[in-house]
Amino acid sequence: MDKIEENMKTMNELEEAVKAKGENPYIIPLKTPVKFEGKQYDCIDLTGLEDLRATDLIAINRRLSVMGTGEAFAENSLEYTLHLAAAATALPIEFFEQLKINTAMRVKSRVLLFLFRQD
């Protein structure tokens, strides 16, 4: 099994585990609420990923290229997935950049789950 197939299997297992708990895999509950710009967030709702289009991906690619952080497999990078999360939630990227690393990685895994799920 190659690396891509292995990652797909892991993503599918994650989605099934979250669904088995009766939870939406694209809503991330936060153990410790996050304060940002005077508002407190108890969860991160990534359900807006469903509404993004190819033009949103292109815009993020261009933005990251201009910043000098474009990568060959950008969709797998933390930075790229956080930009997608920002677009999906209408929160500024600064919200995601200040998250604790374990929370940022949960966001990344859920965005990747969305991107690579097999419907």
C-alpha cells in the first residue's frame, strides 16, 4: 500500500470514528475555549468547506505563492489547510495562526478529511 492509500485509509477511519460518536466530523469542539478579537469560541465549525469552490483554492494558492510559501503538495501543509479553514469559517487567518499546535493539527486533519474523502 502506498503512502496516499495509507493516508486515505486513515482519513476514512477518522471520519467513521467521529460519526460513530454521533458527531459532525467538521465541527471541532474545543476543550479550552479560544478568545479572539473579544469573542470566545467553543468550537470551530468547518461545515463551510462544502461551499468552497475551485476558485477559492486557486486564490489560496496564489496568496501563498506571493508569500513565498507555495509547495508542490500544498494541500497537505498546515499553512494551506489553515487558509482553507479560514475561508470556510469566514474567520481571519490570524485566528488559526494563534491556535495551540494540537488544535491546529486537529483542524488540519479535518480539512484533509474533507479534501480527500471518498463519496
